[in-house]
Amino acid sequence: MRAAQTAVERRDRMFGWLIASPSLGLLLLVILFPVLWALYTSVHDYTLIAPNFDTFNGLDNYVKALGDPEFRHTLWLTAFFVAAVVLLEFALGFLIALMLNTVERFKSVYYAILLCPLLMNPVIVGLIWRMFLHPTLGIVNYLLSLVGIDPVNWLGSTKVALWTIIMVDIWHQVSFMIVLLLAGLSALPREPYEAARVDGASALRSFWHITLPLMLPVIAVTLLIRLIFAVKTYDLVYIMTRGGPGVATDLVSYFIYRTAFVGLNIGEASAMSAILLAVILALTAWLHRYMRSLT
């Protein structure tokens, strides 16, 4: 009986793998091949001017990339950008999710409104906000002028441009945080809250001792996903500022693009991509380990 059951389980498992194999194969082709190609080109003197793999240069591209002050600047700038957007989106998203979790009426309407920005393509978001933030024709400066505030050069000032990109990214991506965190809050058991209410615990104590510990796995997954996508931010920078003014918004993904398709140095750009991949993996491993230590 047990042998027959095991055979059925094995057959079901093989059938599952058979059904999933086309999708898995396509996924490996789309993801694994570009990664391996980038690693291969990163150890060759490969440029678009002379595209050949005859010259193997070992780690020269990595040494040049790490020794490039512009690349190091973009890494620090990207680190600041990622920290700002992830933390601000998490704080705002968690606050809105907590409020929506208590709402009973029109919850689906609020859901639909909040999801609208997330469903928009980043290129469209960049074009819309570039129009809104135009220094003379934009609606944002017009509204500010109505209350007596001077126009702001949102995308042309080195002091403001990066914060403008951060603001637009928060507007676009905070819905992602809200959806995942609200799903986690909706799945929490009610019994601990009822017991805390009987014991006379305040809402703040219930949040600190019940909600937050139970939400840590969801928070960890949400932060991990958002961190990875924030590091790769490219669309908004390309559409809104092209890395400017100067290098004020020159995030690492855009700098790699410029190195590859403006500087035509595919080998060095691939080395930078490999370094960025290593940084993302290290951050992911650290955050995962830290969140596990809390739980």
C-alpha cells in the first residue's frame, strides 16, 4: 500500500515538473543566459567598436571599474537613494496598510485607487511627472505660486533633483508596499488581539508586541523585493533627468548604461553589472539573516 502511494506521489511530482519545464526553461534562458554572457564579457576587452572575444584581460575590467571615482560615486548615490525610497515607502506603506486594515466600507474602492500608480509603466510615470514638474509650465509650480511660493527647478537643481526622483519613486511604488503589508495584516490571527484586549492592553502595546512580531516575515520579504528593484532603478532617471544635472541623479544602473552604449565599453559595463549583482546578493543575504535573527 505504501509502495503504491509512493509511486503515485512520484508520478504526480514528475508530471508537475513536466508541466513546469517549458516555463522554467524559458525563465532560465531569459535570466541565466544574460548573466553568464555578462560574466563572460566582463573578463574580455569587448567593445562595440571592436566586438571580439580574442583579448582575455582577466580582472582588468573589475579593477578599472572599482578604481573609477565616477562609478564609486554612483554606488554611494544609489545606496542613499535605495535607503531613502525603501525606508520612506515602508513607513508610509505600513501606516496606510494599518489604516486600511481597520476599514470595512469601500475597501475595494481604496484598493483600486492605490493600485493605479503601481499599474503604470515607469516610462509613463516619468513622462507625466516631468511635465508636472516643468519649472515654468508645470502644474506643481503653478499650485505653489497660488500660495506665494517661488517656482522650484525640480529637475534642474543639484540640491533638489535626487529628492524629486525619490518623491516620484515613492508615489509610484508605495502601493507595492501597501498591498503586501495589507495582505499580511489581513492574515493575522484575531485571538492574540482578543486576549490583549481582555488584559487591557492599549493599541500601541498590541501593535508593538503582537502585530510587529507576527508581521516580521512579511516585512522581510517586502523589504527584500523592494530593495532589489530599487537598486536597479533606471527608467525614471533616463526619462526625467538623464543622470543630471551634472551627476546629481546618476544612479548606478544609468551609469552602466552610459558606459556600455555611450562609451561603447561592454566589457567594463559587464564588470560593473557583476559588481552590482554581488552587492545586491550581499545585501539580500544580510537582510535575510538579520530578519531571521529577529524572529
